[in-house]
Amino acid sequence: MKRTGLIILLTTLVIVFFSVQAQPADVIFSGEYYAAGMYLERTSLVKDTAADGPSTAFYFQRLRLNTTFIVHPGLFLITRADIMERSWGASRAMPGTSTDMASSGTVAENENIAWDLAYIQYISPIGIFRAGYQDDGAWGTVFGDSTVPLGKVQYIGAVGPVQCIAYFGKFKEGDVTAKAPYTGPLGPNTDRDIDMYTLAVNYPGKQVQAGLLFKHFRSALPRSPAYGEFLQNFTVGIPYVKAQMGPVALQAELMYGFGKYQKWDDHITAHDDVDLQNFAGWIDATADFGIAYIGGSVAYIAGDDKGTANRKEGGVLTGGTDWNPCLIMFNFDRYYWAGTLAGHDGTMNPNATDNPYLATNNAGMTNAYFFSLRAGIRPIDKLDIMASVSYARADKTPNGEWVDRDYGYEVDATANYKITNNLSYMLGAGYWFVGDYYLGSTSVNRSVADNFMVINKLTLTF
């Protein structure tokens, strides 16, 4: 009887289970695929030495897949994966723990499939709540933006036409976890986190947009004796404005970092505290007359004055990886796929940021004055042809040791053709007249070489 009763009970449970109506979630797919080819005449800027770099030519691609699960009206699960981000036929990266600079995954994972985003979004009567790995680093204008995945909890509300934004983000977990229970002879981790706290207001008007964002960083990673036993506690304020005045579009953004770059522990008496005073800014204007347009940009990112030991004026703020004003100089695609372009004495720009604890990217423009003029024409609706001339100069050199501050001039030309609403093709060429900054500390028996690049890119959006 017991056996028969158990069989009846199990049969009933199976019938009930399969007769319950499923509530499947609607799924929306979107994304982008690109395939590109690049030729770079030189992979090093030094000339007439054994270290001269060869030219390089290769193809590369990436598929980015966005998936939105509509669990319930107002409730979403949102994910994103980068798939087969690799150079065609090139050697694959060795598996390891080196995180790709613009991804939640490693370099090797991105060459196969790397999940970058996964978060819940809930649209409530009092605002939007998000929790999980989300995009971060984009604000205001494109200048200074480095869009990277970040684990965070975010709230977006509104007071009339003004958006109010607040969130907490986790760059690095430095406490004891099951996968990191012990770090070696210095003992277990405890409070070695890198956290970010953000408040912002934004007015998204039609003719004028403006906003102000504050990001406060607390990095306890360097409190370990391995780094020097100090704390980083500083804030970056970022106001921006965009305005449309007839055919002219204006945009500007400022960034200012302030606070304690190094706050030494009380028992460390051999060092003074270091204050952060890093400034950057950008102004851009474009006049669009339909068939033709002209524009220009001026940007500045302060360099660090090595003569002020108690102040950090540069090396934390960058122009960002999303802002690509040239095809060779300060271009993230060129940097990501072809690598750095170094001159004598290790001179380069983009420079690696001087902040090893918060370096979410080392690719944006640093330590520079930048000026650019551009003009374009649209002979037909589907074709956009543009040419630009840019000049860049260093703000500071290490202890005044470099023989010159000129990064050089660059002339670029691009053509974008819209094949269909979802498919476009870009062809570009750039020539960089390399400046004497890259001679390093002396011009004696040294020379640098100009550089040339051609790139073409096919992009599909869906």
C-alpha cells in the first residue's frame, strides 16, 4: 500500500507540474558585428636603430550580442556578450587572469565569448533601479568617456525635467573570499577594496542639455605593506553642456579631480600626504549646412609637475577610450589592436596612467594640449566624406628632461558609406608627422619616423 500510495502521489505531482501554464519571458536581441582591416606603416616611432618597428597588416572582428529578457512589464534581465573578438588567423592568447581593459572577461575569453553585462532593471513608480554588472564611464559628452563594465547598484529618478542619479560601484574586491582566502606572507586580505560612489543631476533638454556628476573613489588597496600603506580618497567633478543654436552644435565638458591621492597611515612618517589637483577640459563646435559641415575641437589634459612632490596634477584623468579624435594618435582601435607606439626613452602617448590602483584604462589621451579642425561633405545621403588636421603638444615633460613637447601633426581622411539601414562601410587613411617629443632626453644621434595608417571597416547593426 505504501508503495502504491507513493506511486499515486508522484503521478499526481507530475500531472500538476506539467499542467501548470508556463510564463515565458519575451526576449529581445540586438547587437553589432564588425570586420575590419588595418595597415600600419610602423609599430615603433624610433628610426635608424635596431629597435625600429616593422609594419603590420591584419584583419580583426567582433560580435557584440545584447539580450533583454522581459520578465514582466517593467522588470527586465539584461545581458551582453562579446564573441570572437580576435584577429583573423592570429595566435590565440594564453588562458589567464589578465582582464581585457574594456570587458568583464579576460583577453582569452573575449577571443571566444566573454559575458560583460548581466543586471536586473526594475522600472518602479518612484524611479528605475538597476543591480548587477552594467556599463559605466560614459557621461555628458564623449570626451573623457571610457565605457567599461562595472558591478554596481544604481537608482535613476526624476524631479520634473531633471534626472537624478545615484549609484555605488565596485572596482575591486579586496576582502577575504572563498576564491581569495590568503595572499601570502603579508597575510589575508582585509579592506583592500576599490569602491566608487556617484551622484549626478542631468537636464536632457532639446536645445540645451547640461549636467553635473561627482564620482568619489576610495581605494584601500595600497594600504597593504606591499604598496606602501596609504589610502586614496578623492573625487572627480564633471560638468558638461550641449547646445544647439541654429546650424551650430556646441559641446563642452570639464573634469577636475581633487582630494587625497596619497593619505599615508599615521605610523608612516617618511612621506608627506599628496593632494590630487588634476584638470581636463574640452570644447567642440560643429556647423552643419546639410550637404557640408565644418568643425573644430580644443582639448587639454594636465600633466604632472614632478617638481611638486605634495601635489598630483596629472596622470589620473584621461581623454577616455570612447573619444577618438584621430586615426593614429589617441585612437583606441589602433591602440587595442596594434599596440602602443613608443619612441626613445619609452616616450608614448597615450601614456599609462600614473595611478596603478584605479587604472581602468591606459589608452585615453594624457598630458596634452590638443587642437583639431575638420570639414566634411555629403554628396549623397548615404555618403559622408570628412578630412581633419590635428596638432598635439605635451603639457609637461619628466623634470623638464625631454628635448621637445611636440607630439606632432596628423592629417586624416575618412569616408563612410551607408549600404543599407543596418550595414555601413568605412575607409580611412591617416598620416602622422611625428614630433620631437618622441626623441626623449636627447636629440644627439637620434631620429623619429612619421607614421601612416589605412583602415577599412564593415559594420552591421541589428
